[in-house]
Amino acid sequence: MNLSPQHGSTPSGPRIAVLGGGIGGLAAAAFLHRAGLRATVFEQATALGEVGAGLVISPNAVRLIRRLGHLDSLLENAVPLEVGWEFRRWENGEVLSAEQLTGRCEELYGERTYVAHRADLLGALTSALPEEWLCLGKRCIEVTQHSDGAELKFDDGTACNADVVIGADGVHSVVRGAIAQAEPPEYSGMCAYRAIVPAEAAPEFARLPAQTLWIGPDHHLVHYPISGGKAVNLVAFAPAGDFTEESWSTKATTKEFLAEFTGWDPRLTDLISAAGIPGRWALLDRAPLKQWSHGRITLLGDAAHPMFPFFAQGAAQAIEDAAVLAQCLAADPDNPEIALKAYEQLRIEQTTKIQQLSHARKDINHLPDGPAQQERDAALAQGDPLVKNGWLYGYDAELRAKEEHVPGPEPD
């Protein structure tokens, strides 16, 4: 099997294989294309469908998507947040704190914060690629590294060689096993539910352009509008019990979803009742890697640094990875090993910090009623997360790489 033909302005360059056609994999290919390099994206699904639901796109990701030149297609259906981190008390919906974003977010970080359906972000990234770069229905089962590249084997019996392999194949990454000891992830003891409510069935408070978090003992639930306001995305977190399946295709029942929030504010349980069939998956836990590049192989996104979703940074960090990786490879295409190590060194500190903070947040959100909960609520009322998290939202991954003397496109 041959990898994709050359595109862009560079007449030659490494044959790059990207394993995984999710947000990280498509972003990697899009930034490589922008840098004038070639790539082939291998995705096991036979179509890039609408698996998943909503996500938050924070300023640190928005500025990078804008540079790809395809932000407008995303914004056709994305919803700009006017209020972020609106925390509500579980039993009565009391607003514990709310952060106004309109105007302030642009002033501080040059971009707004948006919420969107995952499919809309995938569509924008796909539109930044040559169509022939996508190779669907290809599930990689083995990666073997050689001195000058790697061989990929697929479940249909085919194989190909690549000069560089990028593992963007998620928490169960096959590529990860070629770099680090392939220990299975640990189950966190938590599971997540997700569902979508049609806007016409949702109460007004859920249709507002706000990211609202209801927090209570051992549970919390987040909701915000998506798809241009035509729907409301719900994602909730609860104890997993014996449930250990990690798959976006696994379904639960509305009854099971409601049971987790028995005794909570009736407005919230009414919202859950109005949703379609919920999905359910177990949250997996991995300790941060100390190394995610080896030779001609590297990792990106959840394959490199899976993180709990409590900072809403999974997609944004994968996009940052993609931008920096493309910049490093374009700066030194004849020395992929050096380029991949530079990419890792530029990214690992930031992503490890977010992994650790996200991990700690689960305990804060799920405190039982009592003194610690009261102290948390008081801190929420006095906090200013938009400013406090400037290290995250103001971070420019491409500019940071340039400051470290990795040449690349001039950030706008």
C-alpha cells in the first residue's frame, strides 16, 4: 500500500502515517498540510460520522483553528458562550458562581469560547485536508519500528511502510505499545453519561449560551447548547460500580441515567427525561507518560495524555499537539527523530499539568455536603476562573514553539 501523494509546496518529505481519524488525527493532518508536508490518515471506521456529542472549544484552540483558515465553517453551528462555569447546587439549582465571558474573553485572550457538536469540529478539520488523504475502514493491529521508519499492519491483511508514524488512536492506542510498556489503563471508578435534548424540549435555562455545571455528592452534570442552538448537550459523571466498558457506542437507559440523580432539583431531572437514549462509558485513568516519542514514532492527544474531561481540554490539547508537531516536522523534515523529540519536549510539561489538574477536579466537584463543600462553594463565589486560567487560555502553542527556535508559519 502506498501512502498519499505529495501535496502542498514541498516537493519531497517524509511519508507520514497518522493512525486515528478523530480530532487529534485530523488536526495533525490539517496542520501538516498547512506546513507543506504529506500524510495519510488511517481510520478504522468506514465513515466519519457523528459519534460523540458536545465539546468546549476554548481560546487556545480557537486561535489555532483560525490559522488553518477553516474557522468560519465551524462557527456556522458553534455557539459562542456568554456565560462560562456557571456552577449550581445540586438540590435546588442555586447559582454558586457564574463567569461572564462576552467581551472579557476576547479582551484577555483575543478569541471567544465556543461550544459545538463534535461532528462540526471534525467537519471543519476534514475540510482542511485533501480528500485522498483519508483512508477509512483501516484498523491498525501492529506497528513495528525499523531503523528508517515503521511498518503498519492492518486487520484486513494489508500493510504499509512509513517514515513517520503518529499515533492519534486514543486511550487504547496500538501505537503506544510500540513506544512504552503497554500496560492497560486503570478504571477510575467513575462513568459518564451523555445525551442530547432537542431545543424545543429543553427548558429556557438550558438553552442559554452558558456552560452550566450542577455539582453534588459523588456526581455532577454539565449542559450547554450545541448545533447552532438546535440542541442541548448533557454530560454527567457518576460512580461506575461494576460498569467498566469504555466505548462511545455503549448505551444506557433514561431510567438508569435518572436514577443517578434521584433527589436532585426537579428541573434537572426533567431535562434528563427529555433527552434521547443516553450513552454511557467508563472513565479510564492513566498516569502521565515520561516519554511519548521513540525513533520515528510519536503519540498525540489521548494516546499520549488521556485526561479526565473536567477541564474540558481534551480536544484543545490534541489540536495544540497537532500544531506543534507539524511545525517541528516541517522545520527538520530530514531528521524526524530530532523533530519528534523536540515536539515531545515542547508539549509534555503543559499536557502533564492539565492531566494532573483534571484528575484532582473530580474530588472537588463531588464533595458531599459539609464543611469542605461549604468552603468550596465560598471559593467558587469569590473566584475568577477566566483570569486564573490565563496560563491555559492565553497559551499559544505555535508561538511557544517559535520562541524555542522551531521555525514555522508566522502566527497571526
